Amino acid sequence: MSVTFLSDFVAGLNQKGRNLLLRNRFGRQQPLDPEALCEALVSRAGEVSCFMLSETILSHWEGLDEAGQADFLTMIAHRFGPDRKAIAKAIAAVEESDDAEALYRLHAASEPRSQELIRRLNHALQGTERLVRMREVLLRLARTDPALDTLDRDFAHLFGAWFNRGFLELKPIDWNTSAAILEKIIRYEAVHEIGGWNDLRRRIEPKDRRLFAFFHPQMQDEPLIFVEVALTDHIPGDIASLLSEDREVLAQEKATTAVFYSISNCQAGLRGISFGNFLIKQVVEKLRQELPNLRHFMTLSPVPGFAAWLNGLPAGESQRLLSAQNLERMRALAGPGLPDNDDARANLKPVLEGLAAYYLLEQRNARKRPLDSVARFHLGNGARLDNIHAFADLSAKGRKSGYSVMVNYLYDTKEIEANHEAYAERGVVAASGTVKSLLKQFLFRTQAAAKSNPEPEAHHAL
């Protein structure tokens, strides 16, 4: 009853406030003018009017179709951007005076009014969550309308502060967690699909399984990001053994390794807001305190950009790296076909692992960082590329995006800071001797094949 009462109260206040504001501004009842209401919101100082205006604007926004929402966001981007005249005036004042107050006024003038508008919209009931939903739409529309990029920068700037690590709460998720949250875990899982309630139960109820999620105080029933953890007595080389229905549950005291096998971002509207690195480091510390016998903290991660990279290579480049036969076998992995016998798999295994090592260690984007997004995430957090496994994920998704390859990234608490600094400052990829050996063998075979096949069209390695 209390929730219903509050909702009815807000709805009534919202309508009364809307009517009052429209009468005050225009003298009579008028159709709602979103631009005028937004202008009033950034101009008024009263808390009550701020609440009523923000509620009115967000309720209006939520009732629009996609075309209407696009028009609304475009209006905000154009009407509430930086005030050029105010900025020029503030710059002139700074040039005329060394007064610190003049510098402060320049700082205030240079901030787009759209940022203040977003701040004030946050006064509405559940304003933070509703603004996250608004940015979901904004990100989708910005793909085809570059003019909205500037508005998205305002959202990203504010969300970076609002979702600062200091505001986030790490919570364990288990079978006693509310059904509403558990249902969202199933829906938000982005790496290894959860096939219903029984599958979820196998991932969170046994003593050798953990799931942790970050929550924000303004979005208590909405996980922001979560990580699934398997406690094992070995370093796994495939995902099927971790998710098997008939696997044996390991006693906690026998566990030596914590494997982070799935990390899922839950809120599309928080894309680009980084808190995954804090999640892993905090989970590591929590597990170390709970289970002091744990010695290794590592991932079993997909390589989601692997297949797209190979498929995007010019024909001459792919032929230099792979024989026509092996290239065909690799690409067959993206479909329903798999090597039909152990010998075929044994022959293809070094091809997959060597080429993956080449992709992860040698290939770079425009910022001189690895092409693979998962690699950038873990290496940027200070992890080490520890091992590469062929035929590790035979699901349709794993074969299509990564040719079945999975990777272990090791989080060694003694090396994390040094690895992070080397990567951040110089783009250095920390890699184990095993991975470096895979790359060395791959390059050796490439060079040997090139020497034995000097014709340009016949250059290939494996």
C-alpha cells in the first residue's frame, strides 16, 4: 500500500505541477512544450519546482515513440550546448585579470547547460535509473546521428562521477537472492547463456561456485556488472568442464584456483563507464580473505574479435598466415562443422593457438593496443596473458566469434601494478613463456613456409 500511495502521490503532484507551470508561463492551459520545461528546469532554483519539472519532463520523454525521443535529444543537444557568448566573455575577463574568481566563472561558463539539465532531471523519482535508460536510447541514435555525440559526452562525464567506485556496493548473489534479481542475472548473462533456473542454480548454489555483482544505491534491484567464479583445483582449459551438469562439486578446502569465467555488463546505458576493474580486484580480495588456500586467480575468457579479424584480412595477408586448407578448416569452425576425428583436431590445434597468439600479441589498433576488447580489459587491469586453448568453447557463439579459442588471463597480485603501468604507458602486453613460445613457433613456421613457397600467391605458414 505504501508503494501505491507514493506512486499516486507523485503522479498527482506531477500533473498538478505541470498544470501550474503551464498556467504560470502562458496564462492558460497549453500543450506541453518540452523545450520550455527544460529551460525552466535549468533556470529555477526551488527544490519543489525542480522535482515537479523533472518528473514532468521524464514522464513526457517516456511516453514518446522513438522518433519523438530522437527529436527531444536533438533539441537538448542543440539548445543546451555550450554558450559561446558567455564563454567568450569569461575568457576576456580572465585575460584582463588574474583574479581566481574570473577563472572560476570561465570554468562555470564553459560547462554545457545540458550537463546541468541532466543533473536536475536526476531529482525525479528514480531519476538515476531513468537517465540510464535515456542514455540507452541516445547511444543507439548516436550511431546514425553524430550530432548526438556531444550530448553523450555530457552523460558519460556525469555518469563517471555518479557511478564512481565509492558509490558501488559489492554483493554476493546466491540462491537466496530475490527472484527479481536472479531473473535479471539470467537475462543479462552475455558470455555463456544461462539456460533457465536450473542452469542458474548450478552456477550459484554449489559450494565451489560464486557470483558477485556491483549495485548502485539508486538502482538497488539492478545489477550493474557481475562476475561468475568457479573454484577449482586446476587451471581449466575449456568451459564445458566448468558448466557440466554432472561435474563433481569440489570441497572448498581443496580449491586452489579461482576462475573468473564470465563477466557481464548489465546496463547498456552505462557503456564506457568503467568499473569492471574494481569488480575483479575486490572479488580477488574477498576470496583471499574467505579462502586463504587459493593460490591462483585467473580467467577463462573468450576471444570475441578473433574470427572477425581473420575474416577482415586481405586475401594475401590471410594466405601468408595460413594454408588454403587450414583457412577453410578454421572458417568451418564458425559454422556447424567440427574436426571429425582426433587427428584432425590435433593438426588444427597448433594452427588455432599459434594464430591466436599472433592476434593477441602482435596485432594492434590505432592506439597501439590489442585489437581484442576482452584482452584490452584484462591487460589494462594488470593481468598477464597466461595460456591459449583451442576447442575450449564449442558453443555456436564461441565458434562463430572466436573459432572455439579461449584464454587464461592471470591476476598475480605481485605483478598487477607493474603490468598495468607497462601496459598503460607503453602498451606492453604481459605474457607468459607458454604464450610467447606459441607465437615463436607460429612465426618460425610462417617463415619456413615462405621460404619453401617463394611465389607471393603461395605464401602461407600453417
